[in-house]
Amino acid sequence: MLQIAVEKVCDVIIKALALNSSYEEEGGDDFVDLPVIDDEMEFSEKEDDRYIELRRVINKFNIEEKQDLVALAWIGRGSFGADEWEDALAEVDNINPEHIADYLINMGQLGDYLEEGLSELGYSSEEFETGIR
């Protein structure tokens, strides 16, 4: 089913939650959507490092791994059910693989969606919870 190791997904989850936490600190809200990222945005050094690291990690994955991340995120946010994995993957084909990292990073609750997606697919939270929260 998954073409990406759960450990790799966990690495993305940890980095996405860290990036999102920098925005939460600014607003003080329980959750703040990440802004749409573009090349002209200015970040603080801490945010910039987190963004660059998350983007670097995702871009190191092969196409199948990137597509799995998107499908997992969609399942985690409820766009597809766990039984619709193949449908989600078919839909991911509409996203240019070169833009998947940016697409995912601009998904405000990426870490939460990936975590929920893993759970929906039957991966025990004990497999990844220790390093995430």
C-alpha cells in the first residue's frame, strides 16, 4: 500500500508541526493556517530554516513517496476515506511532482493530516507518537 516508510512520514510530520508552531506562537491561537508560500515572502530566520528544511526533506523523496504524502494528507483531512487509497493516488497524478513539496507545505495542518492519515490506514499511533508530540 504505502510506497513511503512510516519513519519518513513521521519526519515530515515533526517538521510540519515545528513550522506550524512558529506561526501559532505569533498569533497565540490554538491553530493558525500557514500562509501561502511564495518566493517573495520574508521569514524570520527560525521560520525560514524550518520551511527550508521541510521543503528539502520532501524534495528528497521519489515521486511515489511524494504522491503517498499527498494521498495520506487527503485521507487525514477527510477528502478521501482509507478505502479510497487508490482513488486518492489517481487524483494525485494531477499535481505536477515538482510542485508537491510546495503544495504540502501550504497545507496548514499538514502534520495533523499526515498523522491522521497514518492512523486511518491502520498504523498504530505508538509507531510514531513518541517523536511527534
